Amino acid sequence: MEKYLSCLRAAVSCARAERIHRVATSRLKGVTCVIEGLQDTGNVSAVQRTCEAFGILNVHSIKRFPFDTWKQHRRISKGAEKWTSLHAWESGEECLQSLKQNGFRIVVASMEQKGSKTIDQIDFSTPQAIVFGNELRGFSDVVTSMKDEDVHIPMHGFVESLNVSVAAACILNQATFLRRQHVGSDTDLSERESALHEIELLYRTISGGARSDADIAQENRLKDELEMILDSPNKLQPLVELDAFINTVQTRRRPIPPRNKQQQPPPQQ
């Protein structure tokens, strides 16, 4: 694993490599965000930006209505879509069932204070999936029937609700703080998971910018390899796609010619 990291780190600046390592060792998998059928796609990008800022590894977006789209607003997301994993689901039941099977409890962000908890009352010793609903219609019946708990933001003014992206920022900020406090670390990933995530971030950095369909296909194959290693950590499996990518990077790199130290002309009197 270190061999791959060293090769990829050498392809970026020292400052960039250090920042990528710091980010990869600060990610959380035990807090995830689910957004269901948001009407304003700009809110999706804003929530995704919030998740990236707080170190949330995965974001789930459920398509609730036929006109829902996955359009990214880069002016709003500020590039967060490049660094987070957005999982798009056609079915709320399929999404929540998958999360439950992976040990997550489903917590919905509600405007109702009666019968719901504040975020500091949630037990972050177990993985929590926090769901934010549609701005106008709230949650679907599927989410309502599959939820484990409701959570609310205490309101002390005349207004009764916040914009969904603002509410997400308030809740996720405290949720990630409480999760880190519980695990006693900036991350709840294992060393191996952090290393594999660092490889993925380095890969995205090196192959950033406009990418062809072939580049995207190669990245998807690389992700499959990384997931295969996570599923079978004790097996020594060759990373065919990563080896090919590193070879490509090393082939493209050219030695930087030394600067010619030209004698500066004397200043004119």
C-alpha cells in the first residue's frame, strides 16, 4: 500500500500531498447524510459542500419525484462534489434498507419539537444516517415508516424553520463533533481505510479537470478494486487499474530542466 501512496504523492506538490493526507485521516463514515427529493437542486450542492467541510465521507440523495435531477451547482458546491461520494438512489426504501443493513440508525430532521430529540441526545456510539426532506412536502411515507428517531433544532424566535441547507449545517456540525468526541479521534476509519481513501483522493487530484469517458470508466474500475480490497483485507490482490494509472502518470511526467543562471545586467545609472 505504501508503494502506491509514495508513487501518487510524488505526482503532486508536497503541500498538496500533506493536505490530502490530513483530509483522508479526518473522514467519518459513522455519520452520513441523506437528502430526499429536494426541490432546489442548489440545496443539494450546498448540503454536499457542508458534508465535505465537516469530513462526512458519503452523501446519499434519494430521487422522490419524476422531475428530480442530479445537476451540480459548482458555484454553490465550490468543488465539494469532487471530494465526496454522492450516492444517487431511485428508491427511498432501497437506500434506507441498505443503510440499516450496514448498521446505521435512521434519524430524520424534523420541524416538530414534541416527541423529538435534540442532536446532543442522539447516541453516536453507533452509526447514524441523518435524513433531510423536501423543502415543501417534508418526508415521504417510506422515510416516515422506516425512521428510528426524530431530531429537531431548538427555535427561540418567531420563525419556525430554517432553510434546509442551513438546518443541515447546524445539525451535521454538531453530529460530526459528537461522533469524533465518542471515538476519540478525528476519524473513525481504520488505517487501511484511510490509506485507500487517500489513494482515491490523490487519484482524483492527479486526473482532475475535464475528464473523458475513458478517464471516468478507469476511475470506476479503480473504485471497484479498492472496494474489493476492503471486502477482503487479508487477501493480497494486485491493483491492476492503479498500476496502469501510476505507469501513465510516470510516463507523462517530464524532468524539469535546471534554470539557467543568467547574469543580470548592471543597473543603469
